Amino acid sequence: MESHYDIKAWAEETKLGQRIFNYNFRIQGHELKGWQLLKAVPMHKDARLAEVTYLVQSEEAADRQMVRMNIAELADWRAAQKHLLAILDHSMRPDLPRGTGKRGALGDISLVARAPQSDIPAAVQFARGNIAVAVNSVGTVTIDVSEIAATVDHLLTEPPAKLPSIRKLSKPRPPKAVLLKGKEGATLVKDLKKVRDAWLKVIVPDGELRRKGDALVYISRQPGKKVVRIYAINVRTG
């Protein structure tokens, strides 16, 4: 079946997402002001894909306003966009429009589904770096999920110092100088599994980040010394 979406155009538009990599990213609940995390259900986990579905409810209207989030972590930004494309192509409405305005700024690529009668943005799907995200209103009252989607995008994109909800959970690390010489790039993390339960966020100035096996590799067409920022965020348990 021919897709309604142009993934090649998505790739051409992607700039920031090539330079960001998140490993072990998870929603804990305190990041979403006004919402309570009900449950987090692991759907799949291996070296290729780690996927978790979250259900949150409004603190003001718990019996009526609920949101489901599906967050998938993949090996790189291209894999995340392919995953998003597969979800969209198999959805009941395989022709979602692109986000516009503030919603168009979500992720490297974003699509928005509006409720037919109210025109409320009831579902937002986007990819940011190696993460694919789907946010859906699932309560008895349809709500605009844009703010929740934007919060998730900021968590994926910004350094911890700019995020009050996780600032105290981040372990400060000085920027790392990396020398890139050839096309093979440089290994920034030899074994991601050794990170254990921490959430790792990596931001580079150019090129792109890819997971190869258990290693995180930085590749750039421009050789030379690069300043790499690696953040470890201690995920709360219990």
C-alpha cells in the first residue's frame, strides 16, 4: 500500500533531531503539571526498539480527562521516523495533516488529528531525534493534548538545566571534547547498558548520532574537535 506521507521530505526537514539522542527516556509523572500518572506499561524492549505506553489523568477532572502516550525509543532519528510512518500508515485515519503554528514546531516532524465536531487537537504524533511519540485524548471529554506533547518534546530536546522538573535529578557533567577524524566517527558511549536505569541525553553540535549495537556513535562530515554534551538524569523509582 502506498503511503500518504513523504518520509524523504521529513528527512530533509530534520536538523535538530539528528544531533539529539535519548536513551532510557521515561515519563515519571511529576513533569506534567496538573496531571497524575496512572500507569506505565512496557510494550516492547530490545536493542532495536523500547516502547512504553503511559496513561495520565487530569487532577481537576480525573473522571473525564485522560491522555494516553506511546513513547518509542529507536536506534536513530531515521528509525524513529520510519516507526512513526508505520504507525500512521496502519491507523484508522492514514492522512493526518501536518502540525501548524506552535504544533508545527513540535518534534522534527509532527502531525495532528482534530476531533470532528469540536476541531480540538485530540491527537498529536511526532518524532524528535531517535524518539517517536503519540499523544491521544482518551477520556470521556475530548481535550487539546498539544501542551502535553510540547512538554514531552521539551524534555527530549532541552538540556536539564533549562527544565525545572528534572534539573535537580541531573548529574552535572562538563562538556566533552571529541576529535572526529574520518567517516567512521567516534564512539561516545561504548556500552549503553552500563547506564543502567539512568536516562541519558546526548547533544552534539553537528552531524548525527546513531546507536550501533550497544554503542552510541557520533558521525560528522566535518572532521575536527567537537564539543559534546552528555547528561545523566537519575530517574525516580517508587
